[in-house]
Amino acid sequence: MNLFAQSEAENLREAQPLAARMRPASLAEFVGQQQFLGEGKLLRRLLKADRLSSVIFYGPPGTGKTTLARLLAVESRRRFVQLSAVTSGVKELRVVLEQAREEVAAGGRPTLLFIDEIHRFNKAQQDVLLPDVEDGVVTLVGATTANPFFAVNSALVSRSQVFQFEPLSPEDITTLLRRAAGERERGLGETPIELHEDAIDFLAEVCDGDARRALSALEVGVLSSDERPVQFSRALAAESVQRKAIEYDPTGDAHYDAASALIKSLRGSDPDAALYWLARMLEAGEDVRFLCRRLVILASEDVGNADPHALPLAVAAMQACEFVGLPECQLTLAQAVTYLACAPKSNAATLAIGEARRDVREGRLVPVPVHLRDSHYRGARRLGHGEGYQYAHNAEDGVAAQDYLGVEREYYRPLDRGFEKELAQPLEWIRAKLREGREGAE
């Protein structure tokens, strides 16, 4: 590298934001994703055995997908080529693949092709990759924030290892912030900085596992401060960090994952977690009608007869939300969510209808007993329909000793919780009396 090239490289590096300058130069510097990159884990084993094949990195922004792709090229001694599915088309893709094939044919280094936002390629564009991925001409590393099992060509997914990236932990973010503040060559170490513990803790918590966001806030705070040493306080950190736009596609993973977390928190009787997921969905612009539908369903599916008031309350909340609208209906939703979370739970009715429908689907069909058949049309009596039917209200206790099914099957089993506990004893008596009717009919 000549003097001018070195100077140009240094100028370009200095122009980069802190997050880009602090990208790890080796796997030893890489922070996070130990679930597949830790010692003895799959990706680490593949690298050690020099058996790296095509992979797909799936996860939120700022978790190291691009950085790790570069490091894989270094560790596996491959030529690194990067494309973005947002700006590149089939023409650019074919050029890269042809160059990779020529490189391999000439005895050169194999190519690691990194495609950012690979889910943005349509099916035809993704299909272009298949022959060269299968032949080993390129090692594909695709990065995506969308679930690859839905957003990426299944043929491509089947030929790749999928690694899911998780948001960085607060401890990981803290490590990166301290490293950036102390690093002289790439970081902010040339500037005297006093990092306040509460400021680091704040950024580690508020950045939501996004290293790029945390490092950007640190850089903004330090560079915008005139005092020396820079007092990087919690107030400065809060002032420097930008409010993160919540990634939330109403038809994508974030939507379904948040809805799943809300329902499972309600089912698990945790009102605090349920309120957080409700708030997360509201802040992201979730459809209120979708939330209301889910609450009405849960009132029957997971609360059921353990608290018979849950369903009318959920329905009332749905009607109130329709009438009031946002932002005020958040109060109604919060009331419904906290009530449902604290209510006793029973899925007995849910299991009961599931078992009954399974019997029907599997062909365990029962003819309608003659005495229960419709007898209101002309000629029904001649067929014997309705004959022997006992009108329940004529029985002294309102329950006739009568068979209503023709066979003995028991679907509904009340649990020993809430109001359902009170249903169990009378139901046991009712079933005993109905059994008398069945035995008498036999």
C-alpha cells in the first residue's frame, strides 16, 4: 500500500461512525451469540473443522450479523463479497457468481458471498443462487430480519444452516461501551471520558440489545460535549440516545411473537408481563380489534368457567374499545388484561370441545336417539320421533333421568379452581341421574 492509499484508508476510517470503527477484527473480539458461537457450539465446530457451508443469519438489527459474516470469511480464508438485496438485482448477482466460479477454476480462494436482507430477493432471484450454492462455488451467508422459513426460498433454506441471533444482553452492551470508550485507535480513547455507571446501565437497558444504537449514543454524547473530561452521565446518555422505532410488521414475526407473549403471560397469570406486551403492541400500532379478539378468545379458552365473568368482561371491553377508540381505550384494555391475568384459570371447556370434535372427525358417530329427534313436523309421530321424551322442567329437581347421547362419554371435567370448583359437585350428581336414564333405556 503506497503512502497516498494509506492516507486515504485512514481518512475513510475516521469518517466512519463509532459502531463501524469498533467492528471486531477477530472472533475473539466478537461479543454475544454464544448459543451457536461459543466453545463447542455448532458454528464454532464448523469453523474449526473447516466445514463451513452456506448459512442464514436471522435476527434483529445491531446484533452482529454483518460483522460475523466478515469474520467468517477471515477465519475460513475465503474471499469476501457483499451484496444488498435492496440495491442489487439478478445482473449484479450473476456477475459475482461468475467471478466466483472463475476464481475457483483458476485455483484461487473460494468466495464467501454475504447478501444482506436476503428476504428482499424474490423467488426467481433466490433461485439464481441455487446451482452455485449446491456446487460449492460460493459459500452463501444470507442475513435477514424476517423469519427465513417464511421469507426465504425453501430450497435455499434446506441447503443452509439457520442461526438465530438474539438481542445482545446488557452485559454484552456494557462490554462494548467500555471497550469503545477506552480504545484509542478505533474508539474514543483519545478523548478523556468519565463513564458514569448509571449512564452505562441506562444505555445497556434502553438500547434493546442493539449494539449499534448503544455505540451511536455514546459517540453522540462524547462528541457533543465541550467539557473535559467528558462527564458521560445518565442525563447525557438519555439526551444522546434516539428513541428506537419499534420494528413491528403487523403480518410478520414481531406481531405474532408479541401476541404469543401476551397470551402466554395472561395464561400464566402475570399481569405485569401482560401489561408490558400490551404496551409494546400498542406503541407499535397494533390493531385494537385484533387485541380485543384475542382477549375474548382467551376468556373462554384459558379462564372458562373458573370465572364466568371473564367472558362478558372481555366482550364488554371489546365493545367499549370500538366505541371509545385510542388513546383512551388503552385504559379499557389494561383493565381487561389485568382482570384476565388475575382470574382463576381453567381450560376444561377447551379440552372438552376438542375431545368431542375429535370423536366426530374420527368417525365415532352416534345416531340421535329416537326420543330426542324432532317431532314438530307432520308424520314425525308415525316414525316414533320424540316418543318417550321427558320434559326436564316437569321433573321435581329439573333434571330428568334420561339418556341424551345413546352412549356413555364424558368430555367436560371441571377443575378444582374458582367457580368451576362449585360446578363439580352438582355435575357429579347430574351425571349419576342421567346414567340412571341410560341404564333404564338399556
